[in-house]
Amino acid sequence: MVEIQIDAEYVAARIPARKRDSHKGMNGVACVVGGGRIYHGAPYLAAMGALRTGLDIVYVAVPAVISTAVRALSPDLIVIPMPDSKLTRGNANKLVGWLPAGLDCIGVGPGLGPQNPDELAYALTRFSAKAKGLVVDADALRPSILTVVTNQKMVVTPHTGEFERLFGEKLATGMDERAAMIKKAAKDKNVIVLVKGPTDVVSDGENVGLNTTHSPAMTVGGTGDVLTGITTGLISKGIPGFEAACCALFINGSAGVEAARVHGLHITASDVVERISTAMRPFDRLE
């Protein structure tokens, strides 16, 4: 097992330079799918997390019942109202038709709420055919998705409880055994697994990345949604899934540290979003 300690040097070597003659679309196009009657903030936080990585365009697809609320939060996002309140087959088919060709990555799950497992699996099948990569979080983390998207095209981002729900195993508390279990799950299901915790662990079934860059203040709700967005954004910028997940952990954690430097133990997830640019500016390059 190759174990990687994720640090600034690791991230700097993987964030791509921006072309001096860039035009709209060259630096990544993403979509976040999520939200429900209770949660309208989660898809917004994920979408803004993606946008702050330096993407050109981010769509956010939410149920029509909350689309006005999400649209009011920012003029920088393109909000797509989905007719049904759940991620149904009809919603999935309509969204795939509405989204443009050349979409780089779709993040699915923030604020989605409980879903029908078969409908969810169908939706991810359709999204996988539409985009180059998928990031799946929260209520979209159901065992049914593991049978429809493989070939390491999908990054799943569970916390400890969601890992057990997704893979049917309770994670060990010891770090060596924990990392080995995550590596095995990634290899067996041919997906990239990112597990959030005091030490974040990510594996592609061969390599294991460990991240300890974050703040205790980041227990506030919504920081996981921001991480989903950053991961979606970095994949959209052309970084391979495992490396994107590793970099996203460091960037999200660094932004949280910066937020805590200003607000102490009183940060919000929006504070983390606003400091993604601070965390990423050291890696900015033009060519």
C-alpha cells in the first residue's frame, strides 16, 4: 500500500496552470444535483465550492419548489429547476437533456434527502454517460449506486456512518486498519472512496492519501457539502479522481483553517467557501 501524506507540495504539483489565452469553458464546467424541501443551502454550498476552484460555469439542479430560494442566494450560479421533488427517472432524463455537451463533472447528493434506490441508480447511470466524472455524497450514498458506476469514474465521500451504510461494514477506529478497510472497499467496488474524519482517508484501491489539514471548528453543518463541491470542481479542471479528492481535502481544510483564523470556533460553511480562493491562490499559475 502506497501511503501519501497530503500537503501543499502534493497539491501544488497537481493543480493545472491556466492558459493565458483561456476562453469560457476551457477551465471546467460542472453541475451539482441536490436539494429538497428542507435543504436548500446544501446544493448552494456545494455549487459555490465548485465555482471557487476556478471553474468557468457551474449549474445547480434543484427541485423547482426551492429553485427561487437557491437562485436568490447568488447571481453566479445557473439554477435549473427540476419538476419533481425527488431525483426520479423523469428528472434525470430531463436534466441530461438540458445540460450542455462537454460537461466535466456532476456532484450528486447535497441536501437531496432519502431517495428510491432504483431511481437513484438509474439517475447516476444517466449522469455517468453525460459527464466525465461523478462525485457522490450524503443521501445519494446508497449500495445501489455501486453496481452502475465503476471504472473509478465515481468518487464517493462518506463520513463514518455513511461508509457503513454504503459498504455494509463498520469502520475500525485504528488508523492502519481503517485505511486498509477503505482501500479494500475502493478496490472491490472499483470506485474512489474519500472518508471524512479527524484524519481524512482517500483511496483508489491502490494508493491511500491521508489529510490532517483542517480545523475543529469545521464540525459546523455544510462543510462536507463544500468539500463535495471542491472535489467536483477539481475533477472538472482535469485532475484525475484520486488526486482531485486528495487535493480537495487539503484545500477544504486549509480554507477552514483560514476561516477559523478570522472567526475562531464560530465559522459557517459559507465562511469556508469564501476562503477557498485564499487556500488556492498559492497554487495559481499561468502558461
